[in-house]
Amino acid sequence: MLINELAKKTGISVHTIRFYEKSGLVSGHRDPKVKSNNYFHYDDVVVEKLELIRDAKSIGFTISEIAQLIEAWYDDQLSLGEKLKVLDAKLESIDEKITQLKAMRKQLKVFRKDIMNGNC
């Protein structure tokens, strides 16, 4: 399929797909039978990768982390244990962020209480 079809199928804009291509996350291929244009064609693997990218972004993965995920799942160079390490590292990162956010929330409540009591 061409990039416009890919965008419609995945709900990801052409501009964003091009960004992912430049980032090395996905790639199309030229049809060797077609000599009249330089259009890239995309297969179902690209659709799967774009869905993985979308899902990973929605839970806070960075582009760099997504690249690791794609490598882990599609290059078959990582063992099951290594794949799990990638996910475990993200879970640990999320836990750290939650701890930080809870501390920030607690401090904001203290500031709010101080303001309510006329201490600021």
C-alpha cells in the first residue's frame, strides 16, 4: 500500500509516518516492477510497527525506547529474557515517576494549606 493508504489504515498522519521513517522506526520499499515513479510501498509489518509505536507512545515510551522495542520484537536478536528486560526497565521508570509525582503532589498540598492559613 502507498503512504496515504497506510495513514488511513493506521490513523497516523503522513507527516508522522515520514518522521518515523526518518527516525528509522519504519521503512517502505520501492516496487521494482514500477519504473514510472519513486513511490514507497508499505506492507502489513509496517502497519504492525506503527500500531506498536502508537501504543508505546500512549504509555509514555520515548522514540529511543520505541526503537529498542521494535528491535526487540522484529529483529529476533533478543531473547525472551531480554525482551522482558526492556519492559521491566520501563516499568521501573514509570514507578520512579509515580514516586516523584506523589512527592510533588504532597508538597503542593502543603503550599496550598499554607496559603489557606495565611502563611504566604
